[in-house]
Amino acid sequence: MRLAGSHGKTDTIGVVDQGRDIRFSFEDMLKYHGPGSPGGVAHAFRVLERAERFVFRVGYRGRAVTLIVREGFVTAEFIVLARQKVRTIAEERHLRDLKLDMAGRVMSAPAEAV
């Protein structure tokens, strides 16, 4: 899948799990998640990329960290169409295009900008 705006980036995220270094790319995450929400996967990729730069614990001793997507990455048109319970075939295609567009914008920006 070639994303608009991705410019062929080959960003990877590294995590250490039980002393073992594991690296994965956006494409790896898409393979795991599936093609249904490339925009959501792109956001998750950038959130994880950003979280590798500081200690991130969810629910640790009653504290939580919340990362919020910056304005401009999720459009109002996307939100309206994604929230529709019933969509025409044309709307489904348009939503797919909006998802790919969002993924391209997210992946072409550095994590701290997302």
C-alpha cells in the first residue's frame, strides 16, 4: 500500500521486551491490524514512536498519560462519515480514501507534530 505523502519513509519503532530488541514498521503494523483503518494505525504508530521518548505507564499507581492527536490530522469530514451507521458504496469508497489520506499525513509528519 502506497500512502499519499509518505515519501517512501521506512520509519521503525524499537521496543525492548524482556531484554530482546524488537523493531517494527508502519507496514508491519498494517499487516497485523489489517487494511480497514490505516489512519488509525498511522496514529498508533506515531503515538508509540512518541511514547518511546519518555517513561509511559498506563494506570501505574493511579497515574495515567494521555497523548492527543493535534488538530488537522483528523478532518471533520472524516469524523462525520466514520460515525455514520449506514453508508452507500460511494461513501464507503470515499471513507477509504479519507483513511488513506489521513495515514499519509500522519506518516509524513514527525511524531512530535502528530
